Amino acid sequence: MKKGLCPINCRLTLSKRKKHFATGIFINPKNWNSKKQLVEPPEPDAELINTQLSLIKTKLSQAFLFLQVKGSDFTVDDIYKQFKGETPKKEFDGELWINMHRNKTKRIHKVPLLPKAKEVKDKYEDDTNEYVFPSISNAHFNGYLKEIADVTGLGFLDPSYSQKDLCKHCIAF
């Protein structure tokens, strides 16, 4: 417990199998209503925290429904991975690809899992880790693209130069 605060954790259950994960939200346990599964005043930002919890619940429901509609068998871990938005999957070529869901553009980017990345995945993948590869924010993604631009000699990228244009330019080399 940090400064008298406790973390709010989620538990997914499917076919008697459970998956626990942290929400990253901390509250005073005295302000938690366990029957309503909500934070109540006088908790600072109670409304904001309840909205965040509602969004998590909605995204989990969408992940579950998506997997259900797909028609194949799935586990509680599959729901969690779908909820997080990045899961390596075998594609048309039989190789693993990472499907990245971009929140800003609502698009899916598919990236092949290269041999070195497969080695890292195989080495560090286990049941205790939620992820082998970190989730990348837009700011970090753009930072990596700028680094690629510097290394390839493209130099400074103006804001109108899109990620897609940069990738096309790099592939052309």
C-alpha cells in the first residue's frame, strides 16, 4: 500500500480460468463500493476513475464479443490480449505477425515478426509476463521513425511527412 492507497485490479473469468491484471489506478480503500464496483466521494477524481473503469469494462466486453464472433475457441488470455490490442498471429504466409491497433487513426497495422524478434519472444515469453514486447505510444513510435530518418540520411522530418511516406521512402532504399 502506497500512502494508504490500494490498486484497483481486474479479474477476467472464462470457463473457470482467471486472469488478473492491474488497471494502474490507485484509491483509498475506504472509498470503494464493492457492491456497485465504483469509487465514491470523497475520493479525489471519483468521477474520472469511474469513467476509466467503465471504459476498461467496455473494451473487455468488445474483446470478448470480437473473439466470440470469430467463431474459434479462445481462452481468458486471448480476451486479455485482444483487450490490449497487440497479439502475434499467424497470417497468410504461416509466419507470426503483430497486429497493432492505432487508437488515433482506428487502423490496424500489421508488422511481420522478424527472426531476431522471434528469438527474443521465445526467450522471454512465459506465463508470468503479460507482454514480451512493450506497447508503444504514438510519441515513441514517431520518435523511432525520426531515428530511422536520421540513420537513413533522410534528416529532419516536417510534420506533414507521414509515417506511411517515411516507410515507403525507407523501403525504396
